[in-house]
Amino acid sequence: MRTFDLILNINQITIIFEKSGSIDEFLRGCVELIASSMKSEVCSIYLCDKRKENLILRATTGLNEDSVGKISL
């Protein structure tokens, strides 16, 4: 990835953050941006749940949206 592309992506993430009304909206925007930038059909974000000591699917593009919040690793 070129430096210019990286700077553009950081700017786009900032815009997504500013427009998001919730963490879920922000994460959805991020997976869409990342998938598009990497020309990937699937992108997912898992967040760490320290209490349960696992990772929880919090956002995805290309996978079943109904799995968000239900799938853990």
C-alpha cells in the first residue's frame, strides 16, 4: 500500500467516525472501507471481551449480518 493511499484511508476512517452515531455504525463503516480498499468480498471485526476471555464478532461485510454479536472465537 502506498503512503498516499494510507493517508486517504485514515482520512476516510475519520469521516466515518464523525458521521457515526454509535460504535456499531463506526465498525460497519470501517469493515466496508477496509473490504473495498483491499478488494475483498469479506471483512470482519472482532472485539475482545475480557470478561468472557474471547473475541466477539462486532461488524462484518460479506458474511451473515445476523451473526454479529452472536459469533465468538
